[in-house]
Amino acid sequence: SLSIDSSLTNVMKAKYHRRDDKLRGRQLVAARTISKNELIFCERPLCSLQSLDNLGVFVCRCCRSFCGNAALNLQLLSGEISRQQVSTSETSLVVPCRQGCGEVFCSKECENNFWPSHSLLCTGLIDENDEDHPLLQWKRHAVENNEIFLLVGDVISGILANPRLQEKVEDFTMVPWWDVVTLSSPTNPMESSEASALKASCKRLCEESADLLRQAVSSKNVSDEVVTPLFVSQIIGSFEQNSMGIRSRHPLCRHILENTDFRHANLDSIIKCLERVGFIGNEDDNSDS
């Protein structure tokens, strides 16, 4: 579900109420005195993205909880296995995408819940050598230019699978990306020529991404009316103004730092991880500096 956690909603509402103000916009106002460190609001994110720089750990594509055990994640980090290999193996530690695209889930329930929207963007049945396939081109465009387009794809596929989601998305501030990024401030003034170039670049990227995504979903027998450069830009603009970055320490850290037996049993994999990130193993560098 993408809605606020219903088990806590009623309890939370007793602590605040909504108020609309022409000057300050929508607000949540305390309905009573709230103690320090008291939980006052709880909701699920409307959408989320595991950064491309952090794909070395298994995270559920649906609920974003960590998947698998420490040993399995260490194998992934060390390069001993790939996400696709795990997805096609007989393992109960993670639940693979049913079409083997490389996405993983913590449970079959999460895989089922995410499938209606994921099915529109799943690459599991596409020949990896089919470089002209619009879905592969769209994903490559996002990876090469800005991973935020992958998150836009999640939002749009979610709307195509469940049109009622569009109302929730449009409830956010929907200023186009090219306008958000060119806003000047007293501390960060922007020359008109610089702003014009940046706006043109953002528009071009949105047009390219929307065109490829529209081609990709057009074969799925769904309406592609929402796949427009403007809507893509508005979604990104809402991300720029409403998103939050979340970092969480992986359980693998605890196993490596605190479990001596685990370190000894997986020493080779740990060394491979250190070699991959360049901490050790640079035999070409013989200098003492």
C-alpha cells in the first residue's frame, strides 16, 4: 500500500489537525501539547529508489527492507555472484522477480504487491542484446543521465497500474523541474544565460525520457496519456521540493565488525570486497607516498 499506515492513523490524528493558509499553504497544527521525542506522524513513502551506487546490497524492491543473509550479501558485494544469478537460483533467502530481471523481494507478498506496476517496466523477458528495445533504451538513458528518471518511471507505472494514484501524486507541489532548478536565490544567483541553458537541457532530457518510456509502455495495452515531457518534469520537480534521502546501516556491517567467526569464515570474500573498492591490491602503485 502507498497510503498512510492505517494502524497508526487514528492515534496520530488526535495529535494534530490540518489547516489551510493562503500565506503558508497546507499545514499540520498540533491539537495538544506534544512531548519531546513523541511520535506524531507516520506514513509510507509514496515512492522510493535504491541508488544505483548502492546496488551491491539486496533490498526489497517493494518495501525497501534488507533481503538475504550476511553471507549472501557479501557474495554480491565481492562480485562472486550477480543479482541475476541470485534471481534464477533456488534460494529461499530472497524472492526473485518472476521474470528474472534482477529485482528481488523480501517475500512473495511483496513481489505480488509490486508486480502490477513492475510488470510494465520489467526487462526479464527482453533479450539483453536487443539494444533497440525502447525499455532498455529508456533505462540506459536514465543511468547515463540521471537516475531520477528511474523513479519517475516507478511513479508513472504505478499510475498506469492504479489510476487512483495520480490524485495522490498531483497533491504535491507540481512545479516543472526546469523551473525548480532555475530558481534564483540571494545566496545562489543565476545568470539568465546560465538559467536558459539549464532549462533547455532539462527539457531535452524530459522529452527524450518521456518518448522512450511512452514507446516502452505502448506495447503493454495501457494508456500512455500521462507519459508526457511536462508530467515527467512535474514529477521530478515534486521530488526536488518534497523528497528525503534515507540512509540505513546494513546488517552486514555488524557481522563483519562484531562477529569474529563470520570474518574468519568469509575472509576471502571480504578481501575481494576491499580489492573492488580499491582499498588494497593496487600492485601497480609501488610508491611509498
